[in-house]
Amino acid sequence: MKFLNKIIRELLAQNPDLSEFNIVLPGKRPIVFIRQILEENNYSGFLPNFFTVEELIDRIADKQPVQGISLWLFAFDVYRSLNLIPKDDFADFLKWFPTLQKDWDDILKFSDSDEAVLQYMFDEERIKEWAQDLGEDDDVPRKKFLNFWQNMNVFLPVLKTKLKEKNWATSGMIHETAKAKIVDFAKNTSEHFVFCGFNAFTPVEEKLVRSLLKWNKAQCFFQADRYYFDDERQEAGKFLRNHKTWKEFDDNRAFQWIEDDFNQPKNIKVYEVSGNVTQTKVLPEIFKEIENKTFSNTAVVLLDENLLPASLDVMYGVDNLNITMGFPLKNLSFSNAVKQLFYLQKQLEKNRSSYYYRDVFPILEELPKSSEDELIINNFRTKIEERNIVYISRKLLEELLSELSYYNLLKKADHTTVYLDMLIKFCRDIKWLEIDDIQYENVSHFENAFRIIKNQLSPYDFEIKMETLEILINQHVNSESIDFQGEPLRGLQIMGLLETRLLNFENVIMLSVNEGKLPLGNSQNTYIPFDIRRYFDLHTFLENDSIYAYHFYRLIQDSKNVHLLYNALSSGVNTGEKSRFITQIEMESSHAIEHLIIENSSEPIVSQPIEIPKTEIVMERLQKWKERVSASHLTSYLYNPIDFYLSKILKTSETDEIEEELSVKNYGNLVHYSLQEVYEILKGKVLKEKDLQGLIKDIDKYINIAIEKLKHQPEFYEKGMNYIHRAIAKKVIENVLNHDLELIRSGNTLEILDIEKRFENVDFYLDANYKISFLGFIDRIDRLNGTLRIIDYKTAKIKNLSVKIDENNITDYFHNSERKQALQLCIYHYVVQNLPEFWGLPIETGIWSFAEAKKGVISLQFDKGTIDDAMMSVKNLILEILNPDLSFIENINSYSK
């Protein structure tokens, strides 16, 4: 730590007793390093006092700081008492006041008079709206903005007065109060202050430093470098060049220190990386180049805090880590669950009679849970998924989840105070569960936030809606982060840019060095336009750019190895543009910079098909399988042998998933079950016109029965795409019935013999002593003009029902998934001709496609060969499945068309 070492040596040379000094720092992070330096110098006296400049300003102002929720509540109470128009409720007030408050603090810190700025804003809006009285519309944006600043000229002065009455002050008011006391403080204090490593001051801070220097009660140590200090074009030296012109720096008091470190030899590498998280994957390769494997003089600087988890994942090989940056509370799982809870409450405020499953499931997944709760949740999920319930009634939710420990959080809250109490109790309870440290911290932060909000709300009598409570909690949580503990003096340092102030590292690795991240650019959240900020000397994005430029150059000026990584991909708000600071050192510095391009690509995966050998246990399962073989088993094998293995040998099945839109499979089931119910009534009858005409009128009734069979809720089909699916299903059923009606009207005799005909134990010999048995269901068997028709319903279109078998292809004709419909019909043909009740009847097999229902049944045709030839090909397929020497091999590119 070169700069800190230099300061300590200077102070020890002045006075061996450092307790005489008050060291003022930009942040508290360097204190631990100063203590280490003192230990290394064998210092045995009392330590100096340490302050941040904010703490020193607070001490001078002697006001009680107020911020966050307590300030918002107090400010709203004042705003409400003024009866300004519009009469915003607290939720609307929170949409604009936090931003306004930051602007107001800026005005108080940087301008001579906040009232002058507020009046200027109002006057400018009046000039822009010179024709305001010519129209009657009060709802135009310009008039709203004018009214806003008119109100602020009333509201903010009153708010300041009310705060002063309680001896409270915002950070801006603290600066304003301290400003009037600084001269007396500097004149009368007996203490000596040492200001270390500052760059940009507010006017009050500058006045404090200069006043103390004037009375010889302070000294300043700046860390500047000639590279950016001497060059007027370099924005990094903007503020330091101004400080050097202070009259307090003269022949008797030099400006300390301007060094020439940046131009010393450095190894600088710039990495163009394709992807945000991909940057972290480069870290292990960079670590290999670092000779000191303790990484005691290495810092990883994350300009995007969201990269912290990914960075930690790749640092598993580093023994000592110290994380000095916080991880945003808002990005953790419990935080997401709390957001979902408030969203659910807002939905319940709309008086909905049911819960949308997507509003409930994430809460149950994210919240920590006991083993008892886990069982209740699993049972709940299973039942909801089995019945495909998209909208869960309140009665059903209570029936399935009433035993859940936090069930009350899912019910509509009677009052926000009651809900806060429930949340506090819930947080307290789950901390007793076995949860990891980060989640424990996450829950503790929320418990603390809920308690703060509850305590702050108690003095006020205005109503807080659930939406307002959500905004309050989000505003609080968005500013909170989880702090990590580590050993700051050992190992690798993981930091944000601001945490690097005053510290120096030999190896610096910076991630996300993108425009918009470094510097932040013109992204200020403010109501005050750029030109007015410039006019009143308020900081704009230009000053912020200069501050970030200084932090960047100061960090790398003392380093030897610099690695700058940026995300080159454009996505979301990221433009994929490298920071202008990289471009500057490329074009202006004397350093040779190595450029590397890191592609987020991988070698093409040579996908080896899965191969499952037919072991002894697999053959045992196959022997059992051959006793109950269905046509669908064989088509499954044709599509992919591995699917066959998983479902028929391992007996696995796909998990149920809730369908918000009816799947192709369940659409087919809906039509299929409806037709089954319709034709079950006609079974055993020779059809008459009146039978079918009556059934056509009652289609809706049979569809409702089918919906019950599917375990779906009727309301599932009441709107959206599912309403359309039901209407299409009804039309398909009408087309089937009308097709049969036309057959009868044309003089044909049609008799329904069976519906969903079950068959089993139909033997099929593979050789004289080796057989399998078929089982299955035939959707419909009827007799048309004396010919037996075996009909299979399909959702898909019909294809390849023309069989062409000869001696050249008989062995493998059905070894083709494109012919699976014909394969199924051939098996049905074989089965029916072997059933005693159908012996001797002419047989026709065919498919009735729901996609082309008006066409009726399309029959299987033998252009070449016979049913016996077809069954010979079926036999070869079954023998292949049963062959112990042939493994189950995955069909990688087997797609149904």
C-alpha cells in the first residue's frame, strides 16, 4: 500500500505520537491497512482517530440525520397537511419524492440557496408554458410539471422548517448547517486533521478543508499522477488541478503529492469477451499468470455487482478470499419470494375468487420450509398438476394448504399492520430452520426491514395500502446489501471500484469495463435538467465521469499487471461497447497493450448416441414385456429405442406439468373421450338418422363428461385459446357424426359393434415354440354394409397407409417410424381376425384423423403383399427388440414430421 505507507512515514516523522492526529478518509476501508502498516513499523503508541469526511461534517452540524423510510413518512405527513393539488396518496408520493429528495440534497450541498433553484425551476416552467391560460385542459404534461414545481416551492421550505423544529436534517441540510459553523469550528478547534486521498469535494467539504489549512490545523495528502494531472485534457485530474490552485498551497505548504507512476512499465491486457458471465470464466487463466499464489497483492474489481456469485464459483481454488463489496439483497431467493407475496396480495385485492397457480408456486418454491411443510407443498403440487388446475379456488387452496405453517401469508390480509406482524413472525420462525448463512442473513435483513417499517408507521394515522407497503419495502431493500466477512489483509481482494480508494495493488483485474458501467454515463435519476445543474454548479454526469476517471487511473497507476475485461455482446441495456477509458489509454498512453478476444463458444459436441446393452436383468424385463405387447410399444421403439427402454423396461414416466393451453395430446384426448361417450350410447345398434341428429344437439354434454374424465376444471375452457380448442373439438365431433349421418342417408347400413374394445392374450408366434401376446384397445369397431371396420382415431394427419411389401423389403419394412400408422393397423387387423366373435367377416382397417374429420375413415391398402407378409415384418421388428445381442441405441435425429 504505497500511498498509505508514505502518509504514515510522513506523520511519524512529524510526531511519533499519532494520537495527536485525526485522520480523515473517503471511506473506512483503508483503516485496517493503516493499522497493519503501523504494526509493521513497530508503532506502540495510541492510534490516531479515524473519521470519514461525512462523519466530520455531521459532527460540526450537530443535527440528527434522517433518511429513508422515516424521512418519507414525515415528509408525506407535511405534504398532506398543506392540501396541495393533486392530493397524492402515499403510494403516489413515493413515486416522486425519493428522486426529488436526492435533487434537493444536491441543491443544498452545491448551491448557495435552495429557494433560488426551486424558484428558477418554477420560472423556467412558466416561460415554457407561456400560453398556459389559453387552454382548459389541466392534464397536459407541461401543465403538470409546472404545477409540480409550484407545489415544491411551497412544500420543501415548509418541510425544512418542520425538520429543523425536530433538530432533524437530511444530508443536504446537514451540509447547509455545517457551512455556517465551519469558520468558527476551524478557528476554535484544538485538534489537528489529516485529509488523505481525496479527489472531489462538495463546496462545504472544500470550505472545511481550506479553513482548517488556513488556521494550520490540517494537512492534505493527495494521490495524483503527472500523466493525468499535467494534461488539461485528462478529465481524471480535473478536481486535483483545481485544488492545487487553492491559495492555501504556497511556498510554505506544498501540494502533496504528484508522482510519476502511471508511465512506469506495465503489463496491460484488454480482453474482449463474448458474454457477461463469460468474463468470470477467464479469471482462472489470469490467475495462472500471477506468480504470488497467495494473491496477497491482487484485486478483482467488479463493476457489475451481479457478477459476484459467478466470480466466486470460479475461485474455488483460491485459499483466501476477502469480499469487500456487498451483494444486493434484491437478487437473493428470499427477496424474490417476498416480492411474490406482495404481488399475490395485490392480486387478492382485486377480489378474485381464485389464485393463479403461477402466483402461488414460486412462493412455495422460494421460501425456506420445514420437512412438514415440504410434504404439504409436494402433495399440493401433485394434486394441482394431476388435475391441471390453472386457477385454484380459495376453498381448494385452504383444503390443500391450511396446515402449511405460513398459510396465513397466502390469504388476503385484513390490514397492512397485521400482515407486517405475520411477516415478522414468519422471519423469526424460519431462522430456526436449517438454512445456509446467506439465506439467514437475507431473512434477518427482511425481519429488520419489517420491524423498522412497523415502528416508523406507528406515529402516523394515514392508511397504508398493500401496494404502498410493497413500495416501501422495495425502496428499503434496493438500498441494502449483504456484507461478507473475510481476512482483509490476506489473499485475493474482491472489490467494487469505490472500495479501492487509497489502496494500491500490484495486480488489478477489472470486469465489465464497459461504457455505461465505467463511467456510468448520462444516467442520472433527476428532475433537474442538465443546463440548470450547470448554471447552479450542481454536479452533472460530466463531473461524475471525471470522478470515475480518477478512480480508474489512480487504481492502475501503481499496478504492474492490469487486466481489463469487457462484455462485447449487445444485450438489454448493454451496448457491447468498451469503456472510453480503455480507448483513452490505448490511444494516449505510452504502454504497449495486448488485446485478446475471448469467444463464448465451444467445440461442436459430437453427440454419441446412448447405447444400452441388453443385460441379464434387461432380458428378464423383456421376457415379461412380451406377454403384454401393444402396437404403441412398437411405435415407441421405432421412434427411439431409448424411449422404449425408459418407459417399458425401466417403467419411468414423464412428470405432470400444468397446461395453461391445452396440449396436442390432451386435445386429442378431449375429442377421443367425447366420441367414446357419444358412441357408447349407440353400441350394438344399427344407426338411424334420428339417433345421430339427437346426439349432434347434445355434443356439449358429452364434451363436459370428457372434461371431467381429463380432471380439468370447466373454467379452463371458458376463455382464451382453450375456448377455441373446445370449439374446434366440438366441430370435429360434429363432422364425425355428420359423416356417419350422410352414410345412413345415402342408404348404407352402419352398425356400431364396440367402442374402446379391449383385447389381450392374443398370441402371435415368432416361431413354433416362441410367442408374444398382444394387448390394447381399438377405438371403434363397426360394420358398414357387412364389412367389419377397425377404426383408430388420430389427432395427426394420415400418411403412408399404402403398404408395398415384397421379398426385397419384408424383413425391415416396418423398421421405419414413417410407417407406424400402417404398423398399428396391421396389428389390429391380425388381432381382430383372431378374435372368435369376428371370424369369417371381411375386415377393413383405417384411421379417422381429427385434422381431416370430414374425410371419414381412410383405409389401409395393400398395393403389394398381404397381411401375412406385414406380420412377418412385424415379427422381425419384435425379434430385434428381443435379440440379446442388439443393444438399445438412441435415434438422435429421429423426428416425427
